[in-house]
Amino acid sequence: MTAALLPPAATPQHWFGIDLRWAYAELLSALRRQCGCPQRAQDALHDALLRYALLQHRNQVAQPQAYLRRVAHSTLADLQRRDQHYVFEAAPDEQRLPAAPDTADLAALRQRLALLQHVINTLPPRCREVFWRVRVEGSSQPEVAAALGISLNMVERHLIRAMLDLRALQEQGA
């Protein structure tokens, strides 16, 4: 079967309305410039294409390339944010932490963790679930809103409530 006989969305250059030549030339180079890492840019583009494909099965997107560009840049930002969350670089003039904390430090840490767990457990169930998915699992707010069937505004409200409760705990000197 030749490309002329295939539907427009299935031509070798197009996929669900996305011009793949554009995606792998212009969008990929824009992502590469933004992050400075070719592999990370490809990861972001591929994740964005997967998100787009999942959405495409549910409803039509009016401007597929604009949507893909936005999703790709958001995906890249999520990847970079997630990596920064796990990276710790001490300044050269800072002293290194001791190899093992002493028992007093461990006891204080256990007490603080118990207080944090208590605050998290006292949150309403939906608020606790939103907080867990966003702050612990690293899901984006729109992903959590879609998964729980609530608005993005409600996700933000739940996060604010959880953060205010945790801030109150911090201000108490815990």
C-alpha cells in the first residue's frame, strides 16, 4: 500500500496529526537547546508523544503540534525538576557529614518523622492522596487531577492545605 492510499494521519511523515519531521527536527532541537542534553531531550519528546497518543484516543486536539510542543516542554521541566530533587551537591567549603549520625541525631530524626507522619495522617483522605502523588511520587498536578477526576484547582487547594499544615508543624519548632 502506498503512502497516497493511507489516511492522512497514517502517512509516514504524520502520526495522529503530528508532522514527525517537525517533531524530530525542530521540536527536538528546541528541547536540546533548553536542557543541553540530547538524551534528555529525546526522553522528553518520547514521553510527550506517548502522552499525546493517550490523549488522542480520548478526544481530538485542535492544534496537535502546539499541544505537543507544550507537553514536551512541560515533560522536560518535570524531568529536570525530578532530577534536581534527588541531587545533592555540597559546596566545596562545607564540611562533609559524618559517616554515621549519632544516636541523639537519630532520635531527633525519628521524632520529626513521626510528627510529619502524624500531620500527613490527619489530612483528609483526598488531600493526603493528592499530596502523596505530587510531592512523594512526583506526578504532575494535571496528571493527578485527571487520575482522581477532580479539577486542577482542587489539586492546588489540596496541596496548599497540606503545605499549610506542614508549615504550621515547622513553625512549632519540630
